[in-house]
Amino acid sequence: MKTRRNRSRGTERARTPVNIAPPATGTPGGVYKPLKDADVQNIHAAALEVLSTVGIKEPTDTVRDLALEAGCIQDETGRLLFPTSLVEDVIAGAARDFVLHGQTPEHDIEVRDGHVHFATGGAAVKMLDSHTRQYRPSTLSDLYDLARLCETLPNIQWFARPVVATDIEDWRELDLNTIYAIARGTRKHLGSSIVLDSHVPEIIEMLDMMVGEEGAFRKRPFLSVHATTIVSPLTFAEDSSNVATAAARAGMPILSQTGPQAGATSPAALAGSLVQTVAESLGALVAINLVKRGHPVIASGWPFVADLRTGSFTGGNGEQALLAAGQAQMMRFYKLPTGVPAGMADAKVPDNQAGYEKALTTAMAAMSGPDFVYESIGMLGSLLGCSLEAALIDHEMLTSVRRVMRGIEVTPDNLSVDVIAEAARGAGHYLAAGQTLALMETEYIYPELADRDSPDSWKEKGSRDIWDRANLRVREIMATTFPDHISDSADAAVRARFPIHLPESAIDPATSHWAHDLDAAS
Amino acid sequence: MKTRRNRSRGTERARTPVNIAPPATGTPGGVYKPLKDADVQNIHAAALEVLSTVGIKEPTDTVRDLALEAGCIQDETGRLLFPTSLVEDVIAGAARDFVLHGQTPEHDIEVRDGHVHFATGGAAVKMLDSHTRQYRPSTLSDLYDLARLCETLPNIQWFARPVVATDIEDWRELDLNTIYAIARGTRKHLGSSIVLDSHVPEIIEMLDMMVGEEGAFRKRPFLSVHATTIVSPLTFAEDSSNVATAAARAGMPILSQTGPQAGATSPAALAGSLVQTVAESLGALVAINLVKRGHPVIASGWPFVADLRTGSFTGGNGEQALLAAGQAQMMRFYKLPTGVPAGMADAKVPDNQAGYEKALTTAMAAMSGPDFVYESIGMLGSLLGCSLEAALIDHEMLTSVRRVMRGIEVTPDNLSVDVIAEAARGAGHYLAAGQTLALMETEYIYPELADRDSPDSWKEKGSRDIWDRANLRVREIMATTFPDHISDSADAAVRARFPIHLPESAIDPATSHWAHDLDAAS
């Protein structure tokens, strides 16, 4: 019944050449700095001014009480104003250099200033179906499938829920099932929003049961909650703030998000949009730290862009690349763990538009050195859609982005003067040189999906574009990758205790609807 | 008969918003520096060592005689060794800050250190046909069509022949017809290789006739010759060297190229490949300057990459992005006008692979601040193929790349503290703010081909990917853009004097084979 299930075990590390597998510490970034040093100072000063004079409205009772105690004041309209000294104090004491856990230790990742990890993210409501190539509402099964796909993708080190399980209506069941499906699909660090703070204890109980040990989650918290504690402009969100408070108390790391759209919910001036994003990021950080000083927080301002002709969100543009990189630079200035979004194509299918939108925004964001690049694979349609094929293609692009980030190594040896002299005076080429053989697996990346054939060879092989090729590979992965880190007894216990909607047939390779695809593809 | 011909006149400037149209001085680059300062010095020193100890073999008689007179020596095998003092002297006296002319003055472009222009380039032998979407041999008509397309594309400021007219066998006729077709198709600065030095006088005679004035070309030389005077590793190419010598004497600017492939014709170590590329670039520069000191030269080393599994050229990878950016940084160190290649996708069609390969390599190359990014639009199949649709799509990507290059403007006003205070305390959004209305056309780019519709709207409009949309626009442009800067009498005189193969029917909107497409598309 489960003959294929074990195939996935650790395969991605074994199959990945040493030069491709990212270290647990991430890939160093920070080469690209869109802001001059003086501009960083100016944005910093303006953000502090906004926090101390405009402040943030509608704090929860908990945050308000803690804030007033810590020196904040409320103005006549009830806005919470943050004195600069408090903000600076929280920044100084914020958590840095911590570990985010996987379900198994080999998936632990280190958060260190300027070392970049790639993550998923999003809340798409549509899935570009692998079989019909049409959009349909996204489901819980899609979440499980996306998690399984990411289990095989070495560049992704944090699997945050990319789509919403639109087939589940009840909020409690949505939270439980979302987190069950992704925890079942991958052992990597997980991320998800949580609708209400009252769901947090049950979620932790479920995760403990999946591991098979009470208290396991608190020892190695392998799920971060994505909490948009501030909605733009400068307004506390009650439910998310309460979720963040509950998470901080339960030892659950927090991806603290704010998502202003330049021109719509933040200034149209990119600089001004950064000022607000920084102010909101710091305000959210203060609020969480007031609940629990030094709690692990990824202080993620996500400065988005609105198309000012329509007011709609647009993600695949140069302005977005600049804002993400600028925000990363600001958070690096504070040495605060941070993440920014990139790869959010406006294209509806994985076409040429998707490729350039994703590469431009992802490369610029990653080069600026945030700790995490979110949304980095799979997203289409301005975050409304998601695709397994797009995820696979984007993941290969990340390999190239990471190669660029690694840079050019210059040593006395690889300056190669002797190698040049020998080739120029001798063979007239370097194909058989010792250096070439020694470096071919470390200096170069060889893609799996990207085609390097000549036009004639490519035609002989069927004239497939990369979407076609990705589709074949997706079907293969989906039919063979069924992570088995959750024991059958633990799974049964979870299903007995909680209303799990993901059918057992979906997690069994013999009965998965993908099973027949493998035969079709081969 | 020619009713549609005038439609193209200056349309691209008129239709292009002020924030998109590139200035004649180019877009400032140089934000991205892949090499540390010390590495730049190390590569510089190694390149000078290679030039003085390994040197370049098989100089032409002209170059050899001038070089020996200038202090070079020949070693026992006949290799020409370049003393460092000579190289440094030539670098110091090389042409900088010059103008490259268009056929009409509004297309003149300024070459200034670190200001980036985008250009075409290449010598593809296959065209991805707009009607069949299959590859076929490229023709003279394709060259004319590509030139006409670029006439409408504001980001392209130098039109270098992207494809070879494979339908012309005779070398003299190939040179004359190539340059006729591109000069007929666009008023922008032109580039082409020339097979033999004996063709140079006739080409200039033809160009004078096209302008309608003897000596016109020497006054405003609007064609640069692309001369690969050195083939890698470190060997003078006789024919191209002679062409460069003839061009220098005739006042024709020279794009001096060298194209080593890392791992095949230059070291597999990226650093070593840069050492050789710099050495070859400087060697070629010295040879041309020995013929004519201070002649306008774009000292373009194009460090390419070989796939070391097959030995084949590959253009769309992270290593290529690093090499191009590194070479640009080296030439900026010398403050020498330079160009690097980017956008050379290995993909065979304008698919997702093409998009990410092009965006990654082009963004990194452009951000490093070369004077020119060549091959920047249209190229597919590792430079073997070209496509009008790809060119149009890539061109729109360049608009985003240029937006990123422009960066984030930080001023007291656009820090927006007051704007934030007003929106946060008032409307709760910025859609109607005065700043938003004031900045929406300058801070943001609105694409024409890239789709920002929702998945539902996009489906209602026909579910077209960007290749489909580009195809429609290409047909429209091809049916309506017939630049008329060459007078009928000049054209007749050229046709009487030279064996021009481009049929008159092709340059007449009424008889062009594209004419029926406009009706089909509308």
C-alpha cells in the first residue's frame, strides 16, 4: 500500500550537488543597497517621527495597557503614540540570531543578519490546475500538494501556506486543517496565519500529537504564525494582535507582517511608503515585545504597490523590487530579522511575463539581504493564484539567483595566470584543463528544467516549453513524494481528536489521485 | 501607395511617458559591484601580467609593425607581448565621453562612464517565425523587420544586427545588404560586423548615398563596426583586425569584441575568465589605438559561459550574469567605454524560462553600469535564434529594469510625514491624496504588454499569454511602421549602384507581406 512513500526521505539533500544545496545559515546577501546611507537615516528619522506623532490607532486592550505602562501615550483620538526611546529600546533588545525549527533537526534554519533564506507565502484563493491548466478554487488538497512539492525543493527552507483551503468554511477547522495539511506534507519550518487567538492552544495540541510527544512543539517550535497585527495605514488589527499575543505567550515565533500598498494605503512616493512601512514594522515589533521581550519575531514590512490606474494590487514590477529591497535595507540597518516579498507575478500563467516579473523582483530583493524572501515560488495573478508548475520553475530560478548572490571568488589560484599561459601557448582551449575538471561542479550550476539544447535538438525532443516540462516533473513528484514523518498511530490519534478533512486516500500513494499520473508521464 | 508610411515618424517619443523615455545620456548604473575593490586590483594586475608575459599571437602585419615601434616585443614563438607602460598609456589616452550618431540627430546618444544604454546584437541564424511560431533560417527581410521594430522601441538606442541574412551568400553582398536593410529600417545608431576590410569604402559610399550627401557618414558616423579582433584565447583574428584598421582610418566607431567562453576558451574559474577577458579587451584596444590614437572604441569583452557537460555555449545563467557584471565593473575601473552582453536566453521560445534568464542576466549586467548592454532584446536559443515577439516582450522588461536602476528618490517632501499624518488621521487611504495624483505618472510605470488583470478578467478577455499578446502587437507594428528617412531618389540611386536584395515590395506598406496582418489583428 505505501511502497512509494519512502522514496522522498531526504532525497533532496542526496540529489543536490554541493554547490546548489543552501546551507542552514542561508546565502549571504546585502550586495545591493538601493538607499544611500543618508537616505537610510532620513527614513529612520521620519519613521520615528510618525510613530511618536501620528502613532497607531485602535490598540487591543492588552497592548494598550502594556504600552501605557511602558511610556506610550494616547492622544485625544485614542491613537497610541510611541516615544522614540521605547522604540529604540525594543530594537536593542529584540531577538536576533535564533533558530527556526523544522519538524526534524536537519531542517532547522538559522536566522542571521543578512543571510537569505527563501520561503513561500501568500493566501491565494485559486489554483492553476495541473491537469486542466485552468484556474479553480484552491483546496486543502492543494495545500498538502504544495507542501509535498516544497519538501523536495532544497532552496525553500520555510513552507508558509501559499493558498487558502477555500473548501473549508469554519474558521477553527480552517486553521486546524491548514496546519495539519502543511505539517503532513513537509518537515520544513512551517508558516500560517491563524484566524483567532482561541485556536492557538488546539493547534499546538495537534502539533504535539503529530510529533507524538506532549510539549514537543514548545521545545522545537516548528510553526511560525503570520500575523498582520497592523493594517495600513497605522491601525492595529484586533484579531491578529490577539493571535500574536497568544503566540508570544505560547512560544510560537511570529512573522509580524504589515502590507501597505503604495498609493492606496501608504504614500505614492516610494520613500514615503518605506517610512510608513518601517513605522508599522517597528510599531508591531514593539507591541509584541511588550507582551514578551525578546520573543522571536521576523519584523516583516511588506511594502506593496497599487496600480494607480485601477487601485488594484500589482506585484511584478520594478517599483515593487525597489520597495522590497529598500525595506530589507532598512531592517538590516536595525539588524532586525526581516523578510520581504518577491516573485509576485501579475502574469496569470507561467509565461515569459511571469519569468521576468519574478526574476527581477526576486533577484533585487534577495541581493538586498533580508533574512527571508517570501512568496518566492509559485505565485501568479497578483497573489490571487498559485501553481505547482510555477513553483517548480521559480525554484530553479532561485538556484540561479543564489549563484549570483554567491558572487565571484577571487584567489591567487583562480586568477589563473598560469592556466591561461598554458592554454594559450598549448592546446588553445581549456576543455581538458585540470582546473576545468576541478571546478565544473562547484563554479557552475546545471539546470534540470531549463533547456539548453539547440533549436534543432529541442524540436526533435518535442518542442516543449518550460511549463510543459515542469508539468511532467510535477506529476512525477506528486505521484512519488509522500513524506512519512508522521507515524500512522499519531495520524490516527489526530484524526480521532480533530475534524481533519484531508482524506486518508490523499496521503496514501496507492490511492492518491496523482498515482495514475506517474504511469501517464513515464 | 504609401499612406501608412508616415505613421511611424517620431511616434515612440510622442507616445512614451516622460518617465519611460530614456535620456540620450543613458540611465545611471553602477549600483551593483560584484567585485571587491581589492579583487578589481588583483584582476587588473593579472591581466597586465598576461599581456606582458603571454601576449597575443598572430598579429596582422600592420598591428605588428606599429606595436614593435611602440615598444612591444615578439617572443620566440611570434607572440606579441605588451609592456604595461604601453597598455597604461593607451588606457589613459583612449576616447571617452563621445557621441554615437543616429541617422537623424534626435537619435544621437552620449557615451558617458556608467550611464547605460540598451542595444541589440547577435548573429542568430534562425528566426522564430511570427506566423508559424516555428524556427526557419533568418533572412534579409527579418533584419529589416527587426530594425523597424526597434525604430518603435524607446529603450533600444543602438540597433546592431541581431540575425544573419542567411539568404545572401556572397560576402560583399551580405555586408552591403545587411547594412542597407538596417539603415533602411531604423534611424538609430547602427551596428554590424563587416566581413572584409575591402568592403568598408563601399559601405560608406552606400551610406553617404542613402543620406544623400557625399561625406555625410564621416561627419556623423552612424554605424559602428562590431569587430572581433581577438579570438580566444589571445589570438588576433586577421580579417577582423584588418576591418578594424580600415574602420579606424575611415572614422567609423568600433565595437571591439572578444568572446571567450569560460571553461572552453577561457578559464573555468570565473575570476580567471575575467582576467583573460580584460587582457583581450585591453589588447584589442591597444591594437586599434596604435592605428589611430583616441579613436572611438567600445572596449567590449564579452565573457561567455560554456556548459561544461557539453561544451556548448549557454547564455541564460547566473554565472553569465556575474561575468557580464564583473567585466563591466573592470572596464568602469579603467573608465573605458564598454558594453557587455545580457538577455541571451537558452530557452527556444519566449516562455517562463526565457523571462527569468533574460531578467536575471539583464538586471545584473545593467546595474553594474556598462555603457551598453548588448543582445538585450529578442535573442533565444543560446543566440542561435531571434524573435520579434521576444524582442517586444524583452523591451517591456527593460522598462522595469530601468525603473529599478532609477532607484528610490528620497527628499524631505517625499518622505511624506505630513501626507501620512493626514491620511492616517483622515481618509484612511491615499488614493485621492494630492501627492498620489502628482506622482502617479512619474513614480510608476504602467506596462502595455504585461497583464495585470484578475484571473477572471483575464479569462474573459481570452486567456492570452504574453507571447500571444506580443504577437498581435508585432503584427500591428510590422504593418504600419515603414520609416521614410531614406528618400525615394536616394533609395533608387543606391539600388542602381549596389546589388540590393531587399525587394521594394517589402519596404512599401501597400505591398508588404505584413499588410494583411493588420486587418487580421484588428
